[in-house]
Amino acid sequence: MISAAIEQQGATTQRIKRNTVEAASGTSNVSANIGGVSAGAGETGAAAGEVLNAAGELGRQSDSLRQEITRLLNQIRAA
């Protein structure tokens, strides 16, 4: 009876140890995944900034083109 209890306690201790190792491994994987997500978010933010800059430049070029077309039409009308 005592030897069975000791054997059961040893088996339980081994399961606890195995579960602790698995939990530590899982925590490490989660940490690595969070790092990857963080890097991806940074890259996405940088790309969004580039798109915003390009949209601003496109807006400026559009305004300039509109002004040039207006001048051209005015010259044609005046001729």
C-alpha cells in the first residue's frame, strides 16, 4: 500500500514535470509568435506611411495637372 502510494506519487511528479516543460515550450512559441506579429505590424505601418505619402504626391500632381488644363483651355478660348 505504501509502495503503491509512493509509485503513484512518483508518476504524478513525472506528469507535473512533463506538463511544466510543455508549458514552458508553449510559452516560448507564443513569445516568438508575438515577436513576429510585432514585426509584421511595424512593416504594415511603414507601408501605410508610404501609401499615405504617395497619395499626397498624387493629389499635388492632380492639382497641378488641373491648373495646366485650365490654362490651356483658357488659351484655346482666347484664341
